[in-house]
Amino acid sequence: MIVEHIKELIGNTPVLKIDRSVTGLKNIDLYIKLETQNPFGSLKDRVAKALLDEVLIEAKAKKKTIVEASSGNTAKALTALCGVEGLSFKTITNRIKQPEVRMILQLMGAEIEELPGVSVCPDPNDPDDFTILASRLAKTEPDRYHYTDQYFNERNLRAHYETTGREIVDDLGNIDFYFGFLGTCGSSMGVAQYLRDHNQDTQIWGVVTSEGHHVPGGRSVNELWEVGFFRRDFFTGLIDGTSLHAVEGMLELNRKCGVLCGPTAGLSYYAALKKLRDVDAGYERRETPAKAVFLACDRVEPYTSYIKKLQPNIFQTASGPRATVESQVPEVIESSPQLEANDLERLLSVPKTLLIDVRGNFAFASGHIPGSINFLDELFAQTIEQGPCFPKDRKIVVVCSVGNISRKFASFLCSQGYDAASLKDGLKSWKRSGLPMEKFHKELCEREAA
């Protein structure tokens, strides 16, 4: 096969039927659509093509720079397509969490504006959201920049409605169950709408991350408010899973099915089996199996660092496995000590209390508990995972915005022999109790940044 443009290789991806010896299902056939086969490695190739095609003629005529708010696959695909078309590409992101992705973007010539100090612990009071900054840039200099806006541009959804969803129906016919991983929600909503238009009885299950867990590209239920395409009433239901569920599901697909997909597919696979095994047990023997499908959203290679943090034993040498913050089980985290805001205020009068705020430095500068130390969550994890680094006679209290991330750190510190706790419900509870906050002066922040 000979093609004249790399865009011709986007779409028309194959569908793989997962062997029942792997799924254990008797009356349901489970299929995975291999979006990994797109030229840049993910389903976002379709979106990038649709978003760029919309403005390509004008952008080339005015030599505009294409701007997107992306820390992953959309940025990667847009970088590649812009390069082919002779355009520059800039991504504005809250933080690229996979170093492999950053290196790929740099290798391909993307301009990266990575907002400093932004933590994975969400701060609902942050006025400088990365999507807002990207939109503001294009509005301020419209002749120089065009913002493709994957979160709200309807062409994101339409790309999957017109191609991905149609391809699934062309290959498989009516679908009984669809499991869509929820990130920007463009793929899940676009595919699901086509499947349901073809068969109104199709069950649409949204796959989300559990609170306090991070799966690249995904969101928890409480984070979906920021996504323009999400409609809760559209889904039959939502199924959540942890980062460990994502990696375990991914490894099964990698090792038993030969599908080199990433953790998003792993979590979709976990969610599908969690639901379908219950459904399958309730079926009488069916002459025609039910059909269920999910997407292999992207490839595994950009996530090796992420996987290593969660399951370091996979990459261990003879020295043996090392415990990590992310590898803790939920039951252990939930049993870790928490302090109410008023109890923490009283404790701060004790000289040996060490208060660590794991939010980003911008959030910390805008308001923090007096006497606290700012230690970005990612760097804090790397530090404490290396071994003892604080005196064991110090009481350590960890703080984040809403209390979920800090509790994981407190749990890990306790497992290492520290007297540690987290602030229950985070700074939200401290503010709600009317307790004092401290801010860095704006001019001081600017001077420190310079």
C-alpha cells in the first residue's frame, strides 16, 4: 500500500476479538479496537486531524502557530501534523507527567509551555487553568495563534462519531455494551452516540479513575465538570478503578493478547470485565453471544516511567522491589491517620511538628497554612521513596487541597516508621474553619520567579 500523505493512515483501525480463555466469559464476546495502529500511536490522531483540517488553509496562509492545551497524545499528533504542513505548534499544559512524552514532543519540535509548580492534587480555586491560558493567548493575538480547543470543539466528538463509531458498527454490527474511557470525553461520547443511534439498546458505560488516583489522560467523577462534552445522563453508568487496576489490566492485554496498549485501555478492560462477568453469570446459554467493545486508546511505550512508579518490581534487578507511594493499597491508605483542622492548629504549637504542603508553588504562594513547607508532590514522593530523610522524632503532617493526595503520603510515611498524618479534607477544611492563611506578596513571587 502506498500513501501520499501521513493523514491517509489515520483511522480504519482493526478490531481484535479477545479470546474467551482470557476473559472467562461464556456468553459475551469482548472486542478491543486497536487505535494503537494510528500513525502517531493513539486515537487522538483522529481528533488532531479533524481540528487542524478545520483551520488549515487560513493557518498556512497567515503562518499561524497552532495552540492546544495538551500534555499527551493530542499534542503529539498535532505536532506531527503541523510539522508536515509547515506550521509551528505550541502546547500549554498543567504538567507533562510522563517524561517520555515530553522528550517525544521536544524531539518533534513542539514549543512547550509547562506551567511551573502545578500539582496533581487539584486546586479548585486556581484562576490560571491551562485551558484558559491557551484560549487567552489565541484571543489576545488572533493573527498569530489559533487555539484548537480539544475540550470544547465539537469536531473532537464528530471525528469519533463519523469515523471510529462507524468503523465499529461496520465491523461488528449492533453492540450491546460499550466501555468508554473518560478524558476529554470526545472519543467516548462520539463513539457512543454513533453506536446508540445504530442500536438504541446499547449500554454505554463510562470509565473513570477513583478519587486520589491518576491514570494518564483520565478524570475522576469530580473532575468531569471541566469537560465540555460530558453529560452524566447519557451514560448507563460510570465504573471507577484505581491506577493499579489500570496497570494490571494493561499487563494482561500486553502479555496475554499481545496488545501493546497503555494504562487507559487497561482500566477500560478492568471495568469491562467487572461489569460483564456479573452480566454473563446471569445469562442463560445464548445462541448468539452478546458483543462488547472498548478502545486501545494508545501505546504502552510513553508510560514506562508511570508503570515503574506503580509496579517497580517489574523492572527490578536482583536487589529486590522498593515500596512507592503509588503502590499502596486503598485499604492501607484509608486507615492512615487524619487530623481535623482545629486539632492541627493546636498541634502547630508543638515545636517539632513538620507541616508539608504538597501543592504546586503557585497554589502555595496564593495561600497556605503559616509555618508550612512547600514540597511538590512528585518531588516529595521521589525523596521519601529513597529511604529515611526526616528525623523520626518529628511529627509530620501532610497537606493538599482536598485531602486525597496528602493521605497517600501520610500513609506511606507511617509505613516507613514515621509519626505522620494528613489534614482531613485538606485546605478546604482549614479555610472552612476560618483559620489563618498566609500569602506570598505578588512582587516577591515575581522576583523569585525571575
